[in-house]
Amino acid sequence: MSDKKAQGKVISFINMKGGVGKTTLCVGVSEYMAHYMGKKVLLIDLDPQFNATQTIMDLYDLTDQYMSTYRFTKTIRLLFEETQTVSARPTLPDKKDVIMNLDEPELIEKNHGKLDIICGTIDLIKDDDSRKSKYKRVRKFIREKALLSEYDYIMIDCPPTISFFTDSALYASDYYIVPTRIDRYSILGINLLKSVVEQAKFDDDLSIKPLGIIYTSYPTGDKPRPKQQEILDILKANSDVTEIGLLSHKLHFLAHLMTGKSGNVASKYVQSRKDIKAISEEIDNKVQKGR
């Protein structure tokens, strides 16, 4: 995106393979940057599975309000609403109607950062229509509402499929990050993603860049088993992996991120907090260097 006045950056967390820890990483980085690094962060949930929304609602004890009210009145769907007539001109919602401000003013003043969210919903699948140009509305909303002058980072949690929502996220983004696990299907997911990104760049003349691939659920102690090491070697030799690049830090396996009482938020546990700190700082450093 080329607006010289804009300071913020939009980053999509994306992989064409599901179950790779994409949402865990996206939420973890967003929350850590906001509450520990003093960044102003907007998290956009563009995955119809809306796991990022569920995690954040649980973190802020807003699950009941979301289920009873917000999922009907304050979600990403507002950006894709149809007009009532063919002749009517589409309009974008006001920021206050779609963005949920999560942190209390006292916390924002203390940390100098904040975490806001545009909630997802399972009903988003009703808006999947690749025949129309509605996929451009996320970027249009970001630009028209001057969100890049308000937020340091806008993080987008993407679905693990080729879809209208994937197009919408890539079209809006400056960078993308690829979470992946160590398994034999990871290469296929990364290769497919690279093709999707290149197609989007060709069709819409985008300048989106990769920040890198991040291993999630990495073996503790940094000692992969022989079979895992074999897959790692294959991954490293893959041309698409080489072109996208590998981030230095990893998110190690931690059962608490799936079953712990503090939920699926990396900063809530000692080991994953250490990982998410290193990952968040590496991402921020790469962006600041203007890669």
C-alpha cells in the first residue's frame, strides 16, 4: 500500500493448510504487541471459523455478549453488506459500528498500546462471492477510515482455503506470514499459498511481501526427531520456502495453549510467552527495516 502518510502495516497470517497454529500465532502476536510492546493493534478475523474472535471474547470475558448481541450487530459482515436496490450506491460502515475497542482507557494510558478487533462470525460464509469486487472492501475500509494512521499494525487471521476471504486479506495486506507445522503436507500448503499470492499480485498489481515462515508446535528443546528432521530438510530445500524465507524464532509445542485454563493466548504461559516475545520482536524489526 502506497499512502505516504500511513504509518501502520497490514499483515495477513495465512496458510492453505489448516491446523497449523495460524490463529494461535496471529492472536498471540497481536495481543503481545498491544500489551507488552506498546503497539496499537487491530485484529481482523476473516476466517469463517472465527476462532480468533472466540479466543479474544474469552480473554476479555465477552463470550456471552458476543453470542447474544455482537455476532448479529458488530462483525466483519458489515463491510460486505449488499445494497437493497441495484441503483443504490454501496457505503462502508462507521468505525464505531464495526470495530470493538477492547482495552480500558487506563490500560491504554499505562501501556501506550491497545488491542481492538473486528469480529468474525460463522455467518461470513454467506458473503463468499468471488464473482463480485466486494473483496476490495477491507482495504477500502482501512484506507477510507484512515486506520493506518491510528494503528501500528492491522493483523488479519485468514481462512486455510482459496476463497473470497483469502483474496480480501491479500488485497488489503502489505505483508504475509506463513505459520506451519512439521509434517509432510506442509510443503503442499506452502507451494499452493505461493501460487495464490503470485496470482493475486498479477491480477491486482499488488506489492505484498513475505515476512517469512514460522514453525509452530516445534519440538521442545529444539531437538526434532529423525523423521521431523527429514521433513525440515525437505522444507528448507524447497524453492518456495527459500523464496518466502524462514523466521529465526519458533513457537514451541505447549499443551496448555490448547487445554490450559488461561485459554489459547501465548502470553499467558511462561514458555509460550518467551516464544511469542521473540517472534513479535522479530516481526516488528523486519517491518521497521522495510523488508
